[in-house]
Amino acid sequence: MRLKTYWHILSNLLTSPKYYLEILQTNFWLSFRFFAISMLILGITLALKINSRIIPNLQNQLNKTLDEVLINYPADLEITWDEDHLKYSIDKPLAISYPSFIEKEPQLPPFFGYLIPRDISIENLSEELVDESMFIISTQNLFINNLQGVWASNSLTDILPQGEIAINKDTIIDLTPKAKQELENLILATKQLSFIIVPFGLIALRFWMSFLEAILLLLFFKLNRLDFSFKKIIQLSLYLMVVAEIITQLTSWIYPDTQVSMLAPSYWIIFSYIFWTQRKKFSKSNIIPTHQE
């Protein structure tokens, strides 16, 4: 598709409601090429956002967590994995505080986790520990709290590798810089791969969403006794999805802290505006495919 043709379609989609009906007179593959090129560009912009905002924030949080472990790890605590059970150098349960990146909400337990230096089961969890943490690690099991009064039990032999492992203050001091370097390498590889994975992933995901939304559009047209072929409805859905994705990404750039996706609301608001402003043309439309480069 030539740049002039692409820009002509995009500018009209953003400014002219009636153009959504006019563009449906073209063949399906023009619509798909426009959709694919648009999502490829938008995928690159999304990868830029991920690399400039999301990944650095995640990296900072992980590095900060590693520093917190290094600072707060008790000097007298040694944990040894002896192939089938853990050995602790403590005699009493040890509470683990929440890492700083987790906001302490009222509905959350007081502590992030507990280390219990003995073998316990779900049945004999002491009452004082049941609602006190998100997880508990005993000598042989990991217990996870679903925050609804139910605990899940997992054997440590299914989680930890074979062979002996010892963790103490010295090993934490030694491993923290190495962990940060491995994290740095992983982040760099993720940033590079994101420019390939994100654009093509966005094309596939948004096409699937366009197809699902097209089914709803088909039902809408049937209820309003409008005769459109499903192929033409998919074409319309592809154009709507492009504009909705543009609005969604602009919103996320302008308001980075927003937690609500604007994709579905934008899609249906745009369609509603087009339908009600062009309702007579919808009812009279007789779409005949034509060729356009």
C-alpha cells in the first residue's frame, strides 16, 4: 500500500463518519492491508512505551526488592535444602514483611509470609497463623493463602532442585550483584525482542478481537433489519479497531496511571456515532466491492 493511499484512508477515518461506508466499497484485502500496517505501526509505538516506561519501572522494583532482601536478611539465619527437606538455623517462626512494591491493603494479611522451622500440614496449621500471611514455608511444604480462608499445599521436593543448597547472609551478599547482572541481561534481551513480538502479537490479537466484535455487529444489524454480509462487517470492524487502538494508546500516553482500557469503549462509541449520524445511508447502502490500490 502506498503512503498516500494509507494516509488518505486514515485521515478520513479520523474525520469523516460517512467515509466508513464509502471505504466498504473497496475489496477486503485493502482493508486487511490497512489494518495490518496500522497495527504494525501501533505495535512499534506500544513496544516503545513498554521499553520506556513499563520495563524500567519493573526493573527498578526488582532491583529494589533485591536490595531489601540483602538489607533485611537476618545475619543469624541459614536455610539449607537437604534434597527432601529444609533446615533452619532458627527455632521459632520468622515473619517476612511485604516488599515495598506491594501496597499494604487492609484486606491483606499482616505479613507477606512465614518461615516455620518444623514440618506442618494444612490440617494442623496453628490458628494464629491461618490469617497472618500470604504464604508459609515449613521444612517440607509451601502453603499458599487464596485470601478466602483456603490454603493450598505444595511439596518442596516438587519445587526445589535436587542436591544441597545453603542460603545465609554471605551467600545473599554474593548472589545479589550476580542477580542484578542477570536481570540487566534479561531486560536488554526483552527490549530487543519486544520490537518483533509486540507488533506481530498486536496484529493477531486485534484481528481476533475484530472478528469477535464483528459477530456482535452482525447481531446488531440483524436486529435493525440491515442486510450486510459478514465479510463487509469484518471490514468495518477492522477500521473501527484501528481507530479504537489509536485512541487507547493516546490515552495511555497522556494518562499513564489509568487502569481502564479504552479499547472496547472507544470501539463502540465510534460505531454508535457513525451509525446514528449515517443511519439513513446504512439502511440504503448497497455495497459493491471495487478495486483500490
